[in-house]
Amino acid sequence: MVVSCPDIMFNTYARDIPDDKYVGLAQKWDVKKWVDSDGRVRWYGCRRGQSHTSSSASCSFHTGLGVPPCDLENLADAVKFVMKECEDAGLFCELQEGTLLGAVKFNKVLPWERDADITFLTANYTAFKKLRSKLSAAGYSLSDDDGSLWCCADGRQAGGKFRIGTTRWTLELYGQHMMESEALVASGQRPTKVQFSGQWVTVMRNPGLFARNRYGPGMYRHAEHWMDVGHNTGWSFYSAGAFTKCSQPSHSGCLDQFPADGNLQFSDYSFI
């Protein structure tokens, strides 16, 4: 009879390794975010929480490469801030376009994102402008466009645009004269919410169906941002299932080394 006792044979002692011990390795492979098996996150180069008013250089975009995690999370923080301020002020705002698609597919920002899109109720246009001081205090700029308002659609004022900026990102906000979240609340129901980078945010009644209608039945397969694949508009046909050739072959962030379907390969989860 042979008895094996793995706990005795392979006993290990964990020791803390400071971040600076991995600097050389991180620089060699251009690693920006390092997730230990115990969940500890180490940042190298650009960092999450970088001041949005800072003039220091951040990470840059390259064709075929995923956006550095620090920038993705800073964009997510900006989106979550806006959505929370909308909710606190009693305004109707919903994720839209690729920002919604990222929430549906990944519960976060798309790994190849280039901006963020949010819709708001046109009737809330003036009230949203009053959030300027809170946005400014958080390090964000707000540009309005009164000339984009028009009358009327279904007897309601329509249109309205805002741009919210950081030193790295732009959030585009477009007014709609009617919104599903408003209709749900008016009928005594709660608006639909989805998880987005750790925060529940408001979306349309059926976000999955909306995304499918917007991007087609292949929406759960991946396609990079329309700017990176040569389209002139985001309304071009959503051709999914393959990534473009990486501009920096062998880089750890090359998208074409990952399956163009599914979300586990773009998560922080550990695999065996």
C-alpha cells in the first residue's frame, strides 16, 4: 500500500514580494497590470486612478492591440461617475452603443474601446448642465450644445448633446425624447440595470436584445472598434469573429492571439 500526503510533501511558505521586484520583467514585456493568484493587483507604467487633469503621458492606442487596463478602468470610472450622478439627480441616463455592448458581453468596457456613449432624456438637458460643478470637481470637463436641441418628436423636445472629457477619453452623450427607463419608472417599475465594472448602471429594458438588434446575431463574437477596421462610421456592418493583424507581433496585448469569441480570455480570473 502506498499513501501520498500532498500537504506534507509540497508545503510552501508564502512571502510578500514588493512591486518593484517585478519592474524589470514588467518593462521587458510591457506589462501594465499584474494580477497575483491571490487577487492582488500590481500596476506598472500607467495606473488606475491617474489624475484626469494631469498633463503626464498615459498609454497609447495601437492597431490590433488591446487598450492598456489602466486606461480601460479609468474610462469605466468616468462612465460610472456620470451614471451615478444621473441617478442621484433623478435624471434618466442609459449606456449606449459600444459601451452597452461591453456591459452585455464583459460587464465592463470593451478591451478595444475608443470612447464611451451614453444617452439621456432630452427633457433632462438643463438639469444635466447643472452637474457641471460636480464633474469639474472630479476632474472632468463638460461641453454642451444648445443648438442641437430641436422640436419636436411625438410632441416632445428632442436632441441635445454633451461631451465629457478627460485627458485620455471622451464620453459622448446624446439626448432622446423618449427612453425606456423613463417609461418603466412611469409605469411603477424599476429600470433595468446591468453590472458595469462593479457598479449597477441603468440601461434600456432589454439590453441583450437591444445589442443584438444593433450589432446583429454575431454580437457575442468580437470585432474591434470601427475606427480600427477602416470604417467611416459606427453604423457600418458589424463583421465579427476575427481580430486585425497586430501592429506589434509577439506583444502580450495582441488581440489576434486570443479567440474572437467568449469573454474569459479578457478577464482577471485565474485558470488551471
